[in-house]
Amino acid sequence: MDPLLLVVSVTLASVVGLFIYLLFRQSRAPNKIIEELAGNARSTSDIVARLAESQAELTGRLAQISESQVAHQSKIAELMQTQEKEVTKKLEERLSEMMKSFGEGMEKSRVSQQNTMGELKERLVLIDAAQKNIEELSSQVVGLQDILSNKQARGAFGEIQLADLVKSIMPPNAYVFQATVAGNRRVDCLLTLPNPPGPIAIDAKFPLESYRTLIDSKDENDKKLARKALASDVLKHVKDISEKYIIPGETAESALMFLPSEAVYAELHANLADVVEKSWKSKVWIVSPTTLMATLNTIRAVLKDAQMREQAHVIQKEVSLMLTDVERLDGRVGKLETHFRLAEEDIRHIRVSADKLTKRGGKIEDIEVGDPKQEHASPLSEKSQPIIKLHGGKDF
């Protein structure tokens, strides 16, 4: 609603109310009422004039407010446009950075995937090669099992392993392979040790069939039967070695039975202790590759000690000669000490003579000649003797 109409309506309402009020005033005179109405009319015209002025002033202020509002809105619009441009620019920059980062990340991911795929291919190639090696090893293991199934091949396998161990530890002159002993018997290896104990025979045995039967057994009864068979085979080998290779006067009182399998050796000591004890009583020592290495190292130390004993007389002779040389050296050192002592005494005498000569030379330098007229006087006359004065001022 327009403010001017609002003011006019309020004014008319006031006039109507005043008129009604005057009608109800009965105590007043009509003239007075007319005067009051005239005064109210004049005041109403003044009010209308003031209202017109106020309306004009209000219209001006509204115009100013409208102009300032328009200017303010234009500034706000410019500011909004500027902010919108800045936001748009920042968004574009941010989007550009994000797109760049995303592109770099995708590129790195692509390179990484390519490298991973390359490494995966290389590993697959290695796995294929390893698979081929495993297949070859499997075939070789099958071949080894086939070889060990033959007794002669199994015996050769044990002899070769025994030879490798002996060659790696013992000196060449301490062993003989396939040596012949009494009764035209051949032993796999003979350790040539001096007496005592004498040569020790080593024979390789490999009771594989009974051990495989024991491993393949399912129930306890089958295992007991297989263990009995294994014990019987081992004791048979022990008896053969004891009868063939322990020869009084030619070999040592004991021999070694070499088992080229740690598993068979462990089974004997774990579950067949009576077999091991019987072998001890027969003077046959059962050894595995590991225990044979320890035994050979001990025998090597024994050989070294025996060689030292054999060379003991040579060492004693050399020590005696060395003592003679030491005594001769002591005599020569004593003579040299005597020469040094005489030379030191001669040097001391020379130093004494040199000191005397030095003192006499000093006295000669200190001599002063007296009156020149008495230089040619007779030395026999006391009056004509020259007066010798020293720097101390005394006459002599």
C-alpha cells in the first residue's frame, strides 16, 4: 500500500471520529462547535500539507534508496561475477591438476602392471624350468631306486660312497681299496695302520630289501616281522665280516661294517639295540657315513701319533746335536766376552794416557816467559834461572 494513502485514510478517520464526538457533546453551543470544526479543518489542511511534504521527502528518500539499492545490487552482481570467475578458474585449475595427477597415476599403474607382467612371465619361465628339473630329478630318483633294487648295483653304490669318504679324510698311503687278505678274500677297504692295532678292514653292506619291507608295513605285526628280517640280514653281514676280515696276526682285532644309509643306521640304534650289541661282541663296529667320518678322523690322529713315535729317535739325535752346538756357542761367547773385557781395559788405559796428555798440554799453554835479558843465562846458576809465572801469579 502507498504511504500517502495510508496517511490520508488515518487523517479522515480522525476527522470523522472528531465529528461524531462533537455531535454527542450536548452541553456546547452550536457556534462553538462550528468554530471547533473550522479549527479542525485548518489543522487538517496543515496536516495534509505536511503530509504532502513528508510524501515528497519520502519519495525522494525512496528514490535515493532505490538508486543506492541499484548501485549496491550492481556492485553485488559485479562481486558475484568476479567470485564466479575466480571459482571457475580455481575449479578449472583443480580439475586440470586432478586430470594430470590421474593421468600420471594411470601411467605409473600401466608401467607397474607391465613390469609386474614381465616379472610374472619371467617367473613362469623359471617355474617351467624348475618343473622340468623336478621331472628330470623324479626320473633320476626312479632310476636310483631301480639301481638300488639290484644287489650288485647297490653294493657298488656303497663301495663308491665308502671310497669317497676315505679319500677325503685319510692320506693316500693309509688305505688300500679291494685289498686281498688271507684266504684270497677281497675287502672293500683296508686301513693300513701300524701295530697296534694293525690294519682295519671296512666292508660296505646295504640291507635295503628288509628295510623297505619295514617302511611299507601297515600294521604292527608286519613291522615286527620286517624288523626280525632286518635284524637277521644285519647279523648275517656281521658274521661274514667277522669270519672273513678279522684275521689274527694279519688284521686288527676288529672290523667296520659300513651302512651307506643314515636311515637304516638310525633304525638299528632306535629299535634293534640287541643287534648292535651282538655286533660289538663280534668285534664288528657298524658305522654310517656320519660316524665313519668321525672314526676316520680319529684314525688319522692315531696315524699322526704313530709317525711321531717313529721319528722320536731322529728328534732325539737332532736335539743332542743341538745341545752340542749350544755348548760350542757358549764357549765362543765366553771367549768373545774375554776379548771385550781386555779391549775395555785397554781403552781405559788409553783414556788415562789421553787425560795426562791433555793436562800437560794445558800446563804448556799456561807458561809465560820472564825477563828477556836472562834468556841466554846459564841454567846452572840459580840467579840466571828464568822465572816461570803461571796465570795464578805464583813464581816457580
